[in-house]
Amino acid sequence: MKIDYTNKFERKYAELPKQIKIRAEKQEKLFKDNPFHPSLHTEKLSPKFKDVWSFRIDKNYRIIFRFVENDTVLFLNIGSHDYIYRIKF
């Protein structure tokens, strides 16, 4: 699976604490193998027609993404649960 990153994702990733970056990289590897692995808790966000999904980095941090082509995913944003779920897509 190929993953592309928005500029916003890259900026927000750069701001994360080192431990969260390490955990995010681990979860990204798992995501590449299986985007619906149970430990990721992948879910489609509301409104459902927007086709925006999230998965867990840990209990507090999430990655928001969109499936864009057969084997390509676009990571839109990354951040704490409270930050991510306030965003309008």
C-alpha cells in the first residue's frame, strides 16, 4: 500500500512528541499490512459520505485518512483525539 501525506499532516507530525512519532511509525507499518487490523480501531467518520477514516496511534492520538485509489491512501491529519474530532472535512 502506498501512503501519501498532505502538507498539513506533515506539519502536525513534526510538532508531535518523539514518543508519539515512534508509536505513529509503528502503527503506520501495521496499517500498510492491514488497514483494518483490530489494534488500529479503524473507523469511518461522520458524515459517512465524506469517506474520511481514522485509526489509533494510541489512546489519545489519531491519524485521519482517505482511500484515494486502489492501493493508495492519503493521510490528511494527525493529532490528539480532541483536536482531530473538531475538524470539519
